[in-house]
Amino acid sequence: MINSADLDVKTRTRVITLPGDRFFPEGVTVTAEGAFFVGSMEEGSIVRALPGATQAEPFIEPGANGLVSVLGLYADEKRGLLWACSADAGNGKLAGSAPVGVKAFDLRTGEARGSYDFPGGGFPNDLTIDTQGNLYVTDSWTPRILRLPAGGSALEEWINDPQLGVEQWSLNGIDFDKNSGVIYTANQRAGKLFRIAIEPDGRAGAVTLIETSLPLRRPDGLKVINPDTLATAEGGAGGMAVVKVSGDTAEVTVISEGLDDVSTFAFYQGSAWIVENQGRHFWDPANTGPDAKPPFRVVEVPLN
């Protein structure tokens, strides 16, 4: 593996340092002004880096609003909310302390604004919001995506389709494409990319497997960055790939490799701000050792 400190400066420019020896970050999101929010799988907390800051500071305390392990995050500036996936694989500090689900916080103050349990349990991993304000969240333990209708009070099953991946740890990254009005999601175990239509009444429509020119290597975070163009954080390569979709096929271009265990990323000013989470020490401490090498970081990777 290439040490991230040795990457060419054209590949990596700016870095945000995260606090703590066992923060184990996963989800990240950013506002239009450049405020970054990062969640902790271990601590069940969220930190914030104000625009231009190189160091994140505590924002939402551990366990607030029932947080357990924080994964996907979404800055909903239209409604002034910060949405968070709260999952529980049994290995975080707050394991078993609250039901899994989606949490809402005030984007400015961090105060709790809502809590939505996952029906039947599961593993909420990533989330996105469409132009109508409906929220969609992946379940990594079943082939389903849940939906919180705009103004709704409970999550509901939007799609449950075996072709999305019936094995545990399948569905992961998700994003809404405002240009075409569809949902994209990735199966991290199989390295597959899917497009899901949204019917006029809001129901899930046809599911299309996108044939990629290169295999996606454990795709985690997924974002639409331009019309018909996505980027994905590849957990199996420690880097980023750009995916140019044309119909039911896609051309994959590897942008970077060698970062220290990547998970999700935020897209800001033409760059992917990618989480180096050193996740092997969180998910597999018996084989890799329980201790990471701080500091944990969010690293900028230009995509142009």
C-alpha cells in the first residue's frame, strides 16, 4: 500500500484533522459554505470543521438523540437539518444503547430535531434526499432501501429487491440524481452499481444494473458529481473512482489509490473530501489490532 503521506501534491492538497485516538470516522457531509460534519462509528458523536478550518471540533455529543455508531450524513440546508444514520454492529462504545435508525439535528446548533427507527432493525448505512424532500436510506443487511416521506413521521420500505444483494454487507452508498430524477446505489460486496427509477407517485420503479468497464472495488460512498457522472470511494483500493454513465453501461476511471482505509466522501469545489477511517482496526481488531494511528483525517482528492 502507498502511504497517504507520500501521495503527489496534485492528488492531495488540503486535509482536515479529526480529534481522538479511536474516533473511527465514517460519514461526512459539507454545506455550500464549506462547513464539514464527520461522524464517529466508535464514539457515536459528530464533529464539525467550520469553513476553512483544518481541525474539526466537537459538535454533537456521544449518544445524543440516540446515536450509536454514526455512518452516513447529509446536510439538508433547505430545511436547516443534519441527517445521520445511526447503526449498530455491536462493536462501538455505545453498542446496544438505542434502536438503529435515522436521526435529525439542527444544522446550526446540533439540537435534536427528530428520530426515526428502522422498522424490523437492520443497518442504516447511507442516505440521500430528492428534490421533493423525501429521504432514502440503504440497509446494508437486507436488499432494501427505506424512505422517509417529506413531512412524514416514520420510515417505510421503498424497495426490497433480491437483485440488490441478499447477503449481509451489500447495499451501501446512495445518491439522488437531480438531473435525471433517479436513485443510484452501490452493492459494496459485489462491486455493483444500480439505477432505480422513481415513479410519478413516488414508488420505486425499474431497477437497472449498470455494466461498468472496470469492477468497482468495494464501493462505499457514492455521489452524483455531474450529469451522468458519479464518483465512488473504493474501500478495496483506498481511493476514488469516477463513473461516467451512458445508458446501461459506464466507464470507470480510477482517480487515486493508497489512502488509509476509505469510507465516504463529500463533494466540494470539484474535489472529493474523503474519509480516511482506518476501519480495519474497528471492524477486524483480532487480525489487524485494535489501535489505529491517529490522527484520523478527511483528505481532499481533486477529481478534475
